[in-house]
Amino acid sequence: MDATVAVQSVAEVGPDTIAVSLDSPPEFDGRPGQFVKLTAVVDDAGVSRFYTISSPDTEGSFETTVGLDGGDFSAYLAGLTEGDEIEMSGPFGDDYYEGEARAVVLAGGPGVGPAVAIAEAALAAGNEAAVVYRDDAPAHTERLDALRERGASVVVTDGAIDDAVAAAVTGAEGEHAFVYGFADFVDEATASLDAAGYADDAKIENFG
């Protein structure tokens, strides 16, 4: 769907990272792990970028997590305030949480947004969650701490993930792996899943 949506808030959630909360249009039914396209006029030119949903649901509002990478569009988003409007299309993507009994989410860098969203959605549904997150400047630390307190397994590292993945993969019935990050992380994460004996096809979103 295509819609004009209003900004609810823009908040800093980590080093060079913001969370942008937007009103959900009527009948919008995005899932944690799907993504939306945001479009705006920046320096007199129409610009679009894709961002993954980082809220556990989209009822009433939804959130995306944005890395401030020095680009004009991320700077534009960081400058938005409550009530500003932006064009949105979506949701897109097939690699999202669908009520799996145990979600094992491997996240690199900006993949932390869908990781916390999926883990929160799993726990809210009475299921289990494990997060392995690699970043040398972690974001969403408050949400990660809250997930630990609610019983999720959460490992944050700036190094190798093999041991953490091996501990997160239990082979329990209904367990499914999710991978979100840039290409080099995706390659490492899938290799770690193979080494841990994970046999199913993981749900993967490669950010390029």
C-alpha cells in the first residue's frame, strides 16, 4: 500500500542510530522483519530508502531503525519532528516472524532493529527468543536488556559469533533462524548456523 504517514517521534537509540516512529495507515499490517519504503523530497529531488520494521507490531504505529551513515536521507529523517509527514509504501518482504515457537535471530549492525522486534513479538506470543547481535557500537541496548529480563537469550559481541550461535540453536521443535545484516555478516551467520547443525532454511534479509 502507498500512504502519507505522520511522524510520532524520532529518538536516539544508540551511537549514530535513531528510531523513527510513524502512524500506521488504516489496514496496514506489517510484521517484524518486513520492510517499508520511505520517500521524501531532499534537496529538491525525490529520494527513497528501505527500512525494516523494528516494532513487534504495527497496530496504531510502527517503528523503523535508521543508521546515520552520513547520507542526506538519513540526516533528513533525523531532522523530522512530531507531526511531519512522509510518504510510505509497503510492507515488503517474506522473511518475517510468523509465530514460530522459538525465534533465533542473528543480527549485524542495523539488523538489530528487526532482531529486537522479532524477539519481543515472540515473547509476547508466549514463545521463546534468542538474539545474537554483533556491533562494536550497539544500539537498542535498553530493549535488549528488557528482553533478557523477560527470559530471552541475548548475546551482544563485537567479535566472532560461532559460540553464541551454537548455544542459541537448540533444535527444539518449531525453532527457526532469522538473519539480518549486510552481506559479510549474512555469510558468517549462515556458516555459523551450519556449524551449529541448523538444518532448515533460515529467513534472511541481506542489506547489501
